Amino acid sequence: VPIPGRWRADQHLVIADQYWREGVPSAPGWSAYFFTGYFTTHAVDPWLLSDLAFVPFTMFTDGVLGLKMATVIFLIVLIISAVLVLRELRLPPALAFTFLVALFFGSADFTQRLLIGRPFVLMTAVFLLTYLCILKKRFLFLTPLLAIAVLLSHLFVLPLMLCLSAVLSFCAIRQRRDALSC
């Protein structure tokens, strides 16, 4: 079990393994959130969906191998998200390649975070998919993406800020229907 207050690189994998063995703790009813102060009496994991995303990788007996497989799969999801956004922007191939290289290698800190099996990679993919939905004006898909972002990490504020900036942009160019839909 992870030590509270200390970060371990495999924390999500350890919690995912616990969920796999013992089951995901059942959530109380809505009344418990509003009337009995559930969050004041229980420790809440802000990375619930991140921990659950690691559950399939607990099938490996070696935790390091599971973490490496999670890293590879999460990177594939991020690459697909980035390619979908670049394809929608209809950039020349050389410029699209430059953007991909800048995304993955533009910052040493970002590249290191990509390679250590953290949920940050999934959060970045959700951000890019949110951006893609705004570009394509697929506002119906924004609701599930924002729900996933909230359950995925406390970094849900990034896709939310993207949606709010889209609303302001649509208002500025007088597309009120799109602004209300977003």
C-alpha cells in the first residue's frame, strides 16, 4: 500500500493491483456527498480513473514490466491523439512532423514524464482530444471527455480552461450557438 504523503513512481500500479485483488471500493449514494460530509470523513484519491487505468497492467507478475507496458500503451494513445489533431489542422507534413517533435522532445521535463508511466500522459491525450472536439465542433463529446478528465486527474482544469477559452473565442467571433453548445 502506498505511503501517504510520499510519491512512488509505481503508486498508481500498486493501487490498481489492490483494486484488482480486492475490488474497487463502492461509492456511497449522492446523499452522502451532500448531507453527511463524505469528503470530510474519508480520504479521497483524486486519481481514481488513473489508478483504474493501471488495473490491466497488474496482470504482469513483475511490476516494472507492467509499468513499462502501461507507458507504451499510454504513449500510443497520446500519439494517436496528437496525430488526429494535426490531421484536423491540415498542416503540411513537414510542419506536422515539427509539431510532433516539439511535443515529445521540446521539453526535457515533459519527455521524462512521458517515460515514467504516469497518468500525465493520459491527461495530455484527453487535453488533445478535447481540443479536437472543439475544432470539429463536436460538443456532445466534450461532456464525456470532461468527465474523464475530472476522474483521471486533478489536472482536469486544463481541458476545462480550453473549453472556456473556446466559449470566449466563439463569443468574440459572434458564433453564439457554438459558444452555448460548448
